[in-house]
Amino acid sequence: MIETTKQQLVSAASRLLDAGGQEAVTLRAVGERVGVSHNAPYRHFSGRGALLGAVAKRDFNMLKQAFDDQNSANDSPEAALRGSAAALIAYGIEHKARYRLLFSDPQLPSDAILKEAAFDSFKAFSGIVARCQQHGALPDVDTVSLTGVIYATIHGAIDLEISGRASGAKGLGSVEATASLLFDLLRNHGATGYSATRPTLAIE
Amino acid sequence: MIETTKQQLVSAASRLLDAGGQEAVTLRAVGERVGVSHNAPYRHFSGRGALLGAVAKRDFNMLKQAFDDQNSANDSPEAALRGSAAALIAYGIEHKARYRLLFSDPQLPSDAILKEAAFDSFKAFSGIVARCQQHGALPDVDTVSLTGVIYATIHGAIDLEISGRASGAKGLGSVEATASLLFDLLRNHGATGYSATRPTLAIE
DNA sequence: ACCTGAACACCGTTCAAGT
DNA sequence: ACCTGAACACCGTTCAAGT
């Protein structure tokens, strides 16, 4: 399965994000990796922003898949929730610049297609939260609002971590510990040694 | 009280952040606002990054002051907590690019002085959390870890909001609603119509 | 339909020079 | 001590031209 030039450009941009962050993704560097000139990308994307948007769309789809996989692989809804959180955290830690592109970059031009991909991944996560509520593992409040709290907490913890804000002498635990504490508190202080299924991510 | 050239450069950078975001803060635009050449800033800062660091330090100090003010103005610890959250949220909404600079920009060069300013504001917030725990308004777990959860949630909600990620058809409530729901849930589902002292921010 | 090379406007930074 | 103007390397983007 060989990649088209367009797909190669997206892959090259993803690798450059991992290697050197946003600033490393210049059209000249992307072109060089693929073996085309620095303005060949304009034949496939309207500009640098649209290329980054394509990276984001691809990763949103992979995250949705990871959430769906957790949902299928775990009989316990709480295990699916913790496993999904772990998958998102792993993605953030291992692909900092890409995580920020998807969840934190205000410049990212989001067309309808990208918005849909982002919403689909959110829906998959939200569905797991709803399952937890039905099993009594999470409080019985409005599902979307509750998902908002959980999503915000995990995102905030990841973002503070990968932006270096948590590394100060703040004594903050790992991102996993923060997420785990939230889940425990939402279960009414029922601290457990619970361990979710180890997440697998099909992201290069 | 006239500003020194150095202070004028910091103020100009802050206003440019508010008006046009990070990309609008070019040394040429900063210099023009102050009435100096585009490389005059190098006489006061080691470069663009250090100038932005000075903006961040100033704002961290103002936020610490806002938290301390909330702590003094409210007899109820929970009112101080909700007021501090509201102050942080208001700063984020009204100064999006500056908020991101302080709490989310991985490029921001953080020397020891800036780290200390950031830590001091975190400590002020953490002290309010501790007061809430003593009054039974928050669960009796490790204070720093609990502050980490609360801080992550508020930061995550603000960041998703100002990066446009919450505006999709996700049905998410306002940032205030997300923070308020967290506080309610941490009090064991005790939903209240609680209203904190309106925060005031001494930020231009 | 897809790509190239030159060119343009813009940027951060450096440096020699001025007061 | 503080500032200026020219210059450099780099960038995204545009455009005329090639196949």
C-alpha cells in the first residue's frame, strides 16, 4: 500500500511535528522529506494550515478508534473509561506537538470535516461516560456536562504536563494520577487499586 | 508614574497579544508602538522570547494578587475558591493570547524568576483549596493532588474554550458551568445556587 | 493535473556605527 | 548606556512557466 503524494505530505508533517514541534513544520522541510519542491504542497492543500488540518483529522480518527476499541475490549465501563483516558494521555505524552495541534491550537483552521472528526472522537468518549453512569460508577448528572468536566480535567492535566507547567516544584503527580484521582473522587472517595486494560494505539 | 522604555515594551507586547494574538507580537510592531526601532528591544531583553517572558511574569503576579484578594474578601472558603476560579476564567476569556502564553505555551522560556512567579500564583490558589478542605467543603485528600485536579479542570475548560474546541456542537456549557459542576460534585452532589464574590482584576 | 524556480513581503537576529 | 540602519538567513505565499 503505497501512499499518494498527498498522504506522504501528511505523514511527513506528522513526523516533523514529533521531531521538532510546530516550528519545524516548514513547507520546505515537508517538501524535502517527500522529495518535492517547497511549494508542491500547494497543489494538494490551500496552504500550511490546511496541511496541519489534515494531520489533525487523521489523528482525531485514530483517537476515536482507540476509544471504540477500549469500549469493546472492556466489559467493565469503568475499565473502558480509564483505558480511554490512558490512551489519550499516552498520545499526548508521546506526540506533544500533535496533541496540541488537535486540542489546543487556536490557529488550526477547522472546516466542517475536521470539526466532525473532532466531534466523533468526543462522542465515542462521551458514550463511555454514559455507560459508567448506567453502572453507577459515575454520578447521575447530565452526561454531556459530566463528560465536559472529565474531558477538561484530562486535557488540562495533559496540557500542563506537555507545556512544562507541571514540572515545576509544584509537587503535582503524573497525569495518570490526576485523572485517577478525579475518577476516585467522582465515585465518592472510593479509592481503589483499579487497573484498566493497557491501551494500544495504532499511531506511528 | 511614567513607564521606563523597558516597561513600555512589556505593555506594548501585552496589548498586541490582546489585539492580534502571538503572531501579532513582532519586534517591529512592538518597537513602533513604543516609538523605537525594531531592534531596540535587544537592549532590554535577550530576544522576543524574553520579552514575552516578562509579560508572563507581570501577569502571574497580578493573578496571585487576585487570588489573595479573593482569599481576604471572602469569609467563606468556598466563596474564595469559586471567586478565584471566576477571576482566572475571566482573565482567560478576556486575554486569550496572554492566558495561553502563561499556561500553555511550550516555547515560553522560563527562567528561575518566571518559574517562581508561576509557582507563587499556584501556591495562593492551593492555600484556598486547603482552607476549603478544613471547612469540609472539599474532600480530605492530599491537598496538592486535589489542587492538581481542580487546577487541571479549570485550565482544561478555559483552554478548550479559548482555542475554540468547546464551540463545536458538543453541547458543553460555559467554562463557569464546568468549574461549578466540579465543585458541586466534589461536595458529594450537593448542588447549590451558590454565588461567589464578583472578582475584580487589576489588568488593563 | 502536477510540479518547479524565481520572486516578494515579512520575520528574528546580528553587527557596525552613532550619541 | 541606549539606540539606529543595513544586512542576513529564513519563512509562507504567489506566479509564470514547464510536462
